[in-house]
Amino acid sequence: MRSHLLAVALPLFLLVPFAASDTKAPAPLAKVAIVGASVSAGFGLDPSADPMLGEKSKVTLARIVDASILGAHATPVDQSDLMFFTAAKASAKRAVKNAAAAKPSMLVALDYVFWLGYGDGDPKQRLDRLADGLKALESVRCPVLLGDFPDFNGTTVDPMMLPPNSIPSKETVAKLNAACRAWAQGRDNVIVVPVSELFRKLAAGEAIEVGGNALGADARARLMQRDGLHTTLEGTCALWALGVDTWLATKPAGVDAQSLLLDVPALAKKASAPPAEASAPKDKREKKLQKTHAGG
């Protein structure tokens, strides 16, 4: 009896966080794909997975995006890579190729460029890696949410995670961001997300507002892990909300903030809750979802 009462008391979204809605999601959210590095891959977000052993997190940006979209939609295509940094150029090309093959309605690339500019190399090598990574995105025609480069110069970051020689100079970071914006210019499907500004505000202890969430002086403690490099669960939710804010500012047709759950604490709870099996068999749920999107 007690367990039944507990189940009734819990919010419905915690019990069935990924159940399909009868309402169809806006077209750009129908089948989202994610490419990126360790933040997208959920580094440190899953207590049951040890990222230092290469164990994959069950809580990822893809799962956050899945939990955020309120209408019926396909399961996001997750091409994030915890080991992206070990071979950034190859990882970028592989991820984009695999994501594009799934014919996504949107590509989320919030930390995709990070290791194309960070890591080993002189300024020219960093810019050349970035150029290769951006070129890989040129075949993608759907909306692309492309995060820019945060600047870790002068910040407190674990040198085991980000050695000093892996951090480009402030001047090089500025050139990398300028290259991102120059490449995006004239590509109407590319939205450059100001990840750099979010991280600057976190480092400076400034107030932050994303997705309708107002965060004060404790924002850094809430949104960043102790290593100073990776976002917490709420931080990754806030990063996604920033991407959505930037996208919605372009006034995409048929989409508004009501299409998504962007409340950071609520989204974090929903995304981290164990997925519940829906009552219908999986194949029937997939057929129903396909029929919903085929219906126009």
C-alpha cells in the first residue's frame, strides 16, 4: 500500500520521463542529432559510470534534449564522443557523417569545436583543425546549433583535464571564434551559440539568465563540476537552454518556448530519472511515432 501511495505522490514526468506525447513536436525537433565531446557525452553526470575508465554515461546531452522536447519525437541520435579529444579531426568527421546519415531535423553541436581549437598545436594548427571540422558540417542542411569557444585562460581548471599547453592564448581563442562566425555568415541554417559568454559570466561570478532561469552568485557552483572544465547536470541543461534561446531569437517557424521544457531543475530531474517502460511494446510505440510524423 505504501509503495502505491509513493508512486501517486511522485510527479508524473519522473515516472514516465520519455513517454511519447500525443502532440507532435515541431518539425525541427522531430529528430535531433547530437555531435560533440565529453560535455555532450555526459562526463561526470552518471554516478554509475566512471569516465576515467571510459565507461559511458547514461545521462547525456541527448537524454537532456529528449527530456526537454514536449511533443512526440524520435529518440535523439547521439554521436557524442567521450574520447573526442584523442583524435579531434577524425572524431569530428566521423560524428558528423554518422549523424547526417540519420537525416536529422536539427544538429546540436554545443561542444563540437572545442578540441578542434584546444589540445596540442600552434595557432595555425588549431585554426586548420577548426577549418576541417567546419567543412565537415557543410553537408548538413538542417538547423545547426554550433557552440563557440569558451576561454579558459586565467580560470581555475584541473590540469589533469586541461593541461596548460592545451589552452590556446586569448588571441587565438578570439581568432577561433571569429573563424566560427565568419564560416556561419551566409549559412542561414547555422546558429552560433555564445558558449563563450556563458563561461565568461560563470568565471566572473555574474548573474546568468537562460531559458527563463535566473541564476545568481551561486551559478558557477551549480553549473560547473569541480574540475572547472565540465558542466554539472544542471549546467548541461543550462547549456541546452542557451542553445534554444539563441535559436528561438532567430524566430524559427512553428516553434516557441512552449514546445520545450527549459526549467533547469525540472529538466535535470526528468533527464536523470530512470526511463520507464511504456505500456505498449516498443515496436508499436515506434510505429505510432512514425505514423504521427508521417501524418503532416
